[in-house]
Amino acid sequence: MAFAWTVADDCKFKSATAMEHSVTKLSNERKPLKSGAGMDRKIESKIPKWVRPAGIAAAMLVFMAVAYFFFAPDGGRTLRLDGSRVTVSEVVTGTFEDFIPVRARVTPLKTLYLDAIEGGRVESIHVEDGAFVEANDLLVELSNTSLQLEVIAREAEVTEQLNNLNTIQLQLEQNRLDHKRNLVEIDWQITKLTRDVARKRELAQKGHVSDQDLELAEDELTYWTRRREVTLEAQETDERLQKAQMVQLEDSARQLQNNLALARKNLDSLNVRAPVAGLLTAFDAEVGQSLARGERVGQIDDPDQFKLVALIDEFYLPRVDIGQTAIVDVSSRRYDLAIAKIYPQVTNGQFEVDMTFAQGMPGDIRRGQTLQSRLSLGDPSQAVLIPNGAFYQDTGGNWVFVVAPDRSVAVKRPVHLGRRNARFIEVVDGLEPGEHIITSPYTGFLEMDRLELDA
């Protein structure tokens, strides 16, 4: 516990101590002498008997006064300090403009990052960092022996599979033709036997052909007729299965072709090209350097369109949303901005936002330039205000030291503060217009309840 000790308090304490010592000394002088001291005569004290109790009472009064000074219920822990060391500000009523100043950095509106799709060794570089490139321009060539061998093996595998598919297709076609030849032969046999049976029936009626020969001819005709039916059924079944198998084989062939094209594309990705036109930056590849798969090679920025990237205190994260407006002054002209993207990750007590120009963009800004903008968090309104000071970081806006009208003392008081901007803080409850508070840092007396201010 910290106490304030003034010169007056020190004098009071010394006076009480001296008086108590005097009373003790007189009391000791009144003690009887030891026997054998050679003195039989009793010495009478000239100090009145009431002096000792009075000294003790005075010491107790001084002690109670000091204790009351430090521990009085209405004063609490008190510290005396020079009034010129603190800043006293008045509580006023005014218009609260709900905005915050934001320092923003100019960055390209669109940035496309270049990564090595397949790793490899840098064989040659065709452009320099900072150059303007067109779409499909060759930037750097890589070599990857393992990938090249893999693509060759894949091509051989695909070629082999395609040959197998062609062989199967040829076999299926041959089966179809065999069925067709069988039907032709069966139809020819049926036609020939039909005529033979008709002639033998006429001759049998005249008695020139035996019944046995006629029956053999008819039986043979029946055999070929039934064989034709079975052959047609087999042909139909084979055609249905062959069609389904051909569809699968064609799909497999297309998939193999796609795989081969993908392998060749991976091989072609060793030649890093510009996907779009723009300004090539962060390009630091060197001949002989080995790049891992997915490693960043550089980036292509939009050279004409820009946005502003700003860091904002995490205190305002719940109050910032996409679409909120801001303004920035460039070359004596005011431009409107809008928040396009919010990155909610907090780093070192700040989060990042992207702001785009709403209507028109300054023509004299460049990448990396910093601009001072004002982000609007709400509409202006009438409120009780106090200056935004360093005390807020010390107390969190939960309490302040309120200064008495005569500026001689400041007392701790709980308050409820609301919105704040660079200049003012909104008072929700706890302070009235016309009162005065300490707005300078509270370092050194955060634990105090009362401050005595010397003029």
C-alpha cells in the first residue's frame, strides 16, 4: 500500500515521539534507588503526575490523526503530486464524428502469383524482374530428368494400351463377320434344300423317289432352319455385348489419351510462361537454381489498377464490415473508398483490410506509397465528449480521475465510455458536461483512489 508523507506529518510524528520519550524519562527518574547506594533520603519528583498520561494521550491522538488521514473511508489511498504534471480536460457536449484515421499502403488491385508446377533446375531465364510481359511469354525454362523419363514411360504405356484396344476391336469385328458368313451359308443351304424337297415331293407322288429320300431331305431342311434361328440369336447376343464392350473400350481409349496429354502438359510446364499481361515483380530466379514443386517464382501485378491495404486496431474489428466507406485526399482532391475484403486474423493487435476506389482513381499514385485515409464507422451524432488521451490505455475506459472545481483534488470514479475516434471519446454514463478529468497517463498512481494536486 502506498502512502503520501508530507513535512507537516513528519513534524507531528516527531513531536509525538519526543513527548513520549520525555514522559518515559521522567518515569524512570522516579524509580526508587537500589539498596546500598549510600542514599537513604527519598527524592521527590518535581514533575506533576498528570504529565505522563497526557503525553501518552497526545501520542495516541497523533497516531489516530495519521491513520485517519491515510485510511479514511471517503479518501481511500491518497497520493500528493504536482498539479503541473497532469493534463486536465473538460467534459463537453458536441458532435461526435464516428471515424478512425487509417494509414494505408498502395498495392496492385490484382496480383497473380507464379509457382513452379513441376520442380526442376533453372536452365535459362528470358526476362528480368520489373519487366512488362504479355500473356504466354516465356519467362524461365526448367529441366527435370525424372519427369521426362516418366513422361516417356507413360507414352509407351499408353501406346501399348491403345494397341491392345485396337486388337480387341479387330477381334470383335472378325466375330461379327464370322456370324454374317455363317448366316449367308445357312441361308444358301436352306434355299437349296427347299428347292430339293419340293422336287422330291413331286417325284415321290409319281413314284420316282422313295419316301426315305424325301424324309432325309426334309430333315436336313429342318436342321438348317433351326440352325439359322440359333445363329441369329447368337449374333444378336454378341452384337449387344460387343456394343457395350466397344463403348467401354472407347472410353478407356479416351482416358488413356487424356492421361497422355496430361503427362505431356506436365512436361511442358517446365517452361514457365506468363498467364496474363502485367508487371513482373519478385522474380529472382537464377540459372542453375533448383526449384521445388510449388515454389514461388514471382508474381505479375496489374500496372494500372490499385487498391489500399490498411492495418486497423483489433478494437474496431467488430465494427468494421465489407462495404463501409472511407475517404482519402490525394493531390488536394478527395476520393471515396469502400472496404472490399477483411482479413480477420489478428497480428500484433491489428487486422488487415483491402479498400478499393469507388469512383475513379488518382493517376499520380504508385505502388508502395502510403496515404492517410479516414474510415467512417457511423453517422455523426450529438454526445457528451472527453478528449482522447493516454489514460484510456491505462484504465481501459472503466474509470477516470475527476478533478474538483478548485483543482485541489482528483477522485477516482467509475465511468462507462462508448465510441472513440482520434480526438474524442463518447461518454455513455458517469460524467456530466462541465466536469474536469485527468486525461494524461495514469502511470505511477493507478492504485490510488485520491490525488491531492499541489498548485
